[in-house]
Amino acid sequence: MEGAVKKPSLKISEIFVSLQGESSRVGLPTVFVRLTGCPLRCVWCDTAYAFTGGQTMQLPEILAEVARHEVRHVCVTGGEPLAQSACLLLLSALSDAGHAVSLETSGALDIGKVDARVARVVDLKAPGSGESARNRWENLPLLTANDELKFVLKDRVDYDWACQLIAERQLATRCPLLFSPVEGELAAATLAEWVIADRLPVRFQLQLHKVLWGKIRGR
């Protein structure tokens, strides 16, 4: 119909229900809404399949598919979800629908316009990712106790970099901090021992979904 208002749409890689594998919400049944596209190319990325492809879905379609799973917790992830401007509308709509919403973002894009009801899990890129130059440092002062800051670490250089950053910017006073090892690069036990030895105010974590199901897509 001429003059009809076009409903917001997003390119969706997949929508599925699983257990949250990371963050303070680990273990909770969660609907994952994975958006297509990412401007970064981290060397250890495990969701490169979301860089392209997917299907275009209008906002009501996405909300209906999420509701079909009958799960309160929803995680909007990618790729880099904030690369699609309509992601902000999706986050607010999910919150309006009564969901407990988290956003997994690289932190390379502005998080300032994200709905305050959404928990922002910001993945700060260490040197070993190959994308540390893309970190948007202006995001750090925006973090609150409702958010979380994630460090995926490849080696001791990454670890020391993260420790220095935490100390210099007093990040532990701003929000919960998460440390994860890069699978196949840094032994989980080694990172755990470093955290214990240095008495770091961080949460060590593994990707629970991979422990349970390996690298099966959609789990």
C-alpha cells in the first residue's frame, strides 16, 4: 500500500534456545538472537559463519519467534549486533515484552544508546585478537553495575594487558569482569592459576555450551 510505514527489520543469522554459556547468567535457559554481520575480524572468532548470510526478519516476526520458546532470558548477539541500527529497537521491544535481555557486543561501537534495561556484556579486545585498535574507550565510563566487561585472552601478553587496564582504570569498581581463555591457545587451567595467584577481582569462565555440546551450531 502506498504510504504504508515500513516495519523495522534486521538480518538474522539464527534464533535458538540453549543454556547461557557465559557471563553471570551462565546456565540459565536463554533464547539467543544472533544478528548477521560484524566489522571486526578477531583471529580467534568462533562465529565467523554469522558474518554473512541469514534472513531478513521484521521486528514483529523476531518477537514472535522469541516468544514461541517461552523463555524469559534473551541474549542478542552476533557477529556484532550493534552494526545494525535497528538492533536498538529490538532490544527495547524485547524489554517491553517482559524479557530479561542481555547484549553481547565487541565494544567497538557506541553502547550509549542501548536501552538502560539491557545488560551490556562488552567484549574488550586484547592485543591477541588482532583488533585491539578498534576498542572504543569512550564506552568504559558508560558501564554500570548492570553491565559486564569481558576479556578473551590468548596468552600471557593478553593477560598482563588486561591486568594493567583493570588497575589503571579501576574497572573492578565499575562492573563485573570476566576472563576467558582462547580455546586451543591458552590452557584453561593456566589462566585459572594466574587469576588465583594474582587474586584478581574477576570471574574466570569457560564456554559452558562447548563443554556440554562441543562446537555444534545452535547450541
